[in-house]
Amino acid sequence: MYFRPTLVFCAVAALPLMALADPASAPPSKEQGSAENVHVQPRGNTFMPSSAAEDAVQKGITDFNEKQEVLDEKFDKKLEICRGC
């Protein structure tokens, strides 16, 4: 009597494997000759790396980083880390 449930289980377990092996049910593949669309962000004429506006932005970033470093150093000095001593 144990043979029949085992046989049913094996038949049911093999169904997904047979479905994977069936090439007719495979999704259609893309054509090999067609190229995919590529979207590139265009760089307009407004981008000027040496302009006064760009220099102002870079100076603001530099000032922020310097202030952040000072604050980080102050914070590091305030920390008390116990390493289990």
C-alpha cells in the first residue's frame, strides 16, 4: 500500500521539471539583430566647469566640508568608548 502514494508523489514532483524542459512553453527571446534603446543624459551648453557659478558651488561645498570636519573632531573628542577594560 505504500507504493501507490510514493508513485503519486513522484509523478506530481516531476511535473514542474517536465514543464521546464518543454521548449514550446519557453518565453520568446529577443531578436539578436535588434539593439536596445540607450538613453543618455545630454550635456547642454550651460555646463561650464570654470564659470563663476560653478566656482561658487564648489566653494560652498568646500566650506561645508571644512565645517563638518571641525564638528566631527569635536564629536570624536566627546566620545567615551569603553573597550571592556
